[in-house]
Amino acid sequence: MTATSVSRPGTPPADAVLPRLPGAWRTGLVRGRLEVRAFFRERQSVVFVFALPAILLVLLGSIFGHDAAVRGVTVGQIFTAGMIAGGIGATSFQNLGLTIAAERERGTLKRLRGTPLAPAAYFIGKIILVFACTIAEVVVLIAVGMAFYHLHLPTSAAKWWTLAWVFVLGTVACSLIGIGISSLPSSATNSFPVITLPFLVLQFISGVYVPFNNVPPWLQHIAAVFPLKWMSQGLRSVFLPAQAATLESGHAWQNGQTALVLAAWIVGGLVLCLTTFRWRPRGDG
Amino acid sequence: MSNETAIQVRGLCKSYGETLAVDGIDLDISQGEVFALLGPNGAGKTTTVEILEGYRHRDGGTVAVLGQDPANAGRNWRARIGIVLQLTAEPELTVAEMVTMYAGFYPKPRDPSEVIELVGLGGLTARRGNQLSGGQRRRLDVALGIVGRPELLFLDEPTTGFDPEARRQFWELIEQLASEGTTILLTTHYLPEAEALAGRVAVLASGKVVALGAPATLGGRVTQDAQVSWEAPDGRRTLQTATPTKVVAELAAQFAGEVPGLAVSRPSLEDVYLELIGAGR
């Protein structure tokens, strides 16, 4: 007692009794590092979440990629832009939905809740996981696009800015929906119909696996409700030349609308998370 | 120090729908005590413990754990308790990574490598969760529960699935923690465990405490009739008696020396327990 309570003038006496708890940032960073490590150790997540978009891009691009969509634009470039959106959805929405559902079922969340860990630290760890994986994912897909399909990095500051905000808003929106949907599966084995399947369908109708102008209009309307369609459209505005805008359903990039839809999903996703997040497995009190 | 109350419960009630799971429980557990909750499945043990841990909300009664109401106690309170949960380990993280990470949540944790050694996972620090056997996972659960140097440790059915040797080692660990002054509340189905570890036990049945006391005296164990049995010329004979010494002396005289197959027994904790939970139903 004497050794710790002397020499710190101005310290409230309560400090001598209650040692300071480790801060949320420090523990959050530790958790983030381990989350990333665990993600890349798990074969399932590396293959089906991280590598799948790149594999599909190479496959689909090799089959359809060199057809000219409009003058100066290849289908390969359109696929790359869409697949980057799909990749963001995979490493944010799908990744968080699956891992949090599994953590809840294993009781990891319950155990964490029984420790003095600040809840914020858990989410800081997840934010680090998502951004580390998603940035790596986007870099890999851009590299594949540049190597195989004449994709070019943005040349103007305005396009880099669009890339940055589509990336950030898209990642945050998909992450929040992923955290929210993780409460839905009654067990981790039910994750496929609840998380993987809808995401797969959405990728088909949102311009990820099939160019959006080939999707039937009624499916386009459904896709327009969800963020993925807007993310892939925003990314096409970054990576495709201006004349490709004529292929869009509105014959324009509609970046303002993209930002609005993504922002609305962030607000809705946050409300969903705050109202539905559970630390305990379903049926456990 | 040892007379201060670690856990005080008065009139605790909790129901799930129509079912009354906990029906007016009172408990006082002193600091430094090892206390066991016994009872069959559905007696309300886990519900009671989870209310004390802050995981569940109660419907009625008052609860103070380390001087605070678990229903609204904060992170500082959680830093003083340890909860051992039986869970599937994180598949991709190693024993050392898990224990070190959990140590980092607490203000004055134990040394992670000492804790790993203490629970008997010393040679397995680099083993990942999905490579651990069931018994090794239970040891990791214990390590994560004690690495924060808790004043009060909750153990819910801690040795389920342990082999006898692992159970002995675990008991030694609990005795060591208790000798360092840790208050321990454990629930168990396994009566020899309560007898070996706990200073006092409470028997729950249908959400009520039906008996409370030291394992040796529970349910009037020491004062109940003893059973004397022996091999009589016409077969084995058994006698219930309040005065076993007298009976044995008479038998000794009758047989003029060794009484064949002589056995004198008191009701075991299990006998008393079965009687109690039968009575409570």
C-alpha cells in the first residue's frame, strides 16, 4: 500500500483502493491483433471469405472478361469493380455475421461479458479485424484487375476521394448489418441460410457476379434497396471511364444517391445493433 | 478479514414463465470460505449462481456480492470476481494467447505463464483451442477464470468430464486458491467433491435451501443411527442403532473375539443428500 500510494500528488485516494482498469483502446488493440491473427489462421475464413472473390474474379473474368461492353470498357473491368464491392461485403458483412454468431454460440461473448473488458474494446477489435481484412481484400482484387483486365488506378483526386468514401461507408454499413444479422441464426450451423445464402443472392443481383445491366429490372429494383448494388455502382464510377455511365440503369453514376443510401444503412444498422445485440446464446436466459 | 461477508442473499426469487426456479433463497458466505451449492438438475443452482455473477436478473429479494448488487455492478466489480465457464475454446488461438489476452483485461492479473503452469497446461502453451482435449479445455477455462486474481471465484460444475487424476489435481488447485484467501462458490453434482473442498454446503431442491451446514454434519449425519452389520451363523445381519459401540461390544462377547465381516457405518453424504432432495420434492 505505502509503496503505491505515496509519491503521486493529486491522485484521488480511491485510486489506491481500486487499481485502474486497462483502457478500452489498449485492450481493443490487443483483441484486434488476435482477431486478425485468428482470421488468417482459419482455413475456412481464408478460403471462403478472403480468397473466394479473387478466385471468382479470375474465373468469371477469364470466361467473359475480354468482351467489350461499350467502347473502351471491358467486361473484366466491370467485374473487377463489382467484385471489389463483393469483397468488401465478404470481409465485413459475411465475416462479422459468421464469426460473431459462432462466438455467441461458443459462449465467447458470455465469457467476455463476465470480465472487466469494456464492451467498446470488443468492438474496437472487430473494427480492426474488418478494416485489416477489407483493405487487404481490396488491394488483392485491384492487383488481380490490373494484372488481368487492364484495370487502372484512379488518376484524379476526385476519384480517389470517391474510392475512399465508398470504401469507408460501404464497410461500415456492411459491418453493422453483419453484427445485427449475427443475432438471427439460432445456432452457428444455421448461418448458411441466414447469412451466406442472402449474401450470395445479393451478389448475383447487385452487379458482382453478373454485370448489373444484364440483371432483369425487377431484380434490379430489389437490389437497389441494399447497399451492395450502390457500392458496386460507386466503384464502377471510380474504375471505369466516363462513357461507361451509359450502362447504368439511370445512365449516370448517381454518386450522391449512393452516399445517401449507404448513410441510411449505417443509421439503420446502428439502431439494429444497439437494439438486438446479445452477449448470450439464444435460449440461455 | 475472514468474517466479512462476500455474498449475502435474502429472499432471492426468480421464475421463468410459470416455473418458480428460485423460491426465496437466503445465503451468507464469508470472505475466504469455500462454499458448495448441491442439488439435482433444475433445483435452481445455476440460476442462483448466474444471478450472483450478474448474468441474470432476479425477480425479487436482495443480493450483495462483494458489497455490490450484481444487477448494476460495473467493470471495477467484475475485476474482483472470476467466473469459470465451461466453453468451447477459441479454435484458432493458442493457450498462451488466450491466457495472456484475458490477463490484459484485469488491473492486477496473475502472471499468465504461472497460471498456465498452475492448471497443468505448462507443456501446451502453443497448442490451439481446436487441438485441446476436453480435459485440457476445462483447464483452460479455469486458467481464464483465475488469471485476473479474483477475490471471489465462481465454479459451476467445475470437474464434469474430468478423469479421477485430473479431478484430484483440480482439487489441489482449489485448495491452494482457498489457502491464499480466495472465496470460492462452487456448484456440483459430485458429492465427494463438496465433501473434499467445501467448508459448508447448501442443498437446494425445487428452488429452496433444504439443508445448510458442514458436509460432516449435514442433515444430522453425525447424530443419526449407525448401521452395524456382521456375518451371523445364519447369514448376514444388519442392525440400525443409536449405540453402535455397545452393539459391537456385545457382539465381541458373543463371538469371543473377532466378529466375522464386521462393518459399522453412518449415512454417507450421498444418503443424506438423497433423503434431503427427496424430502424437498
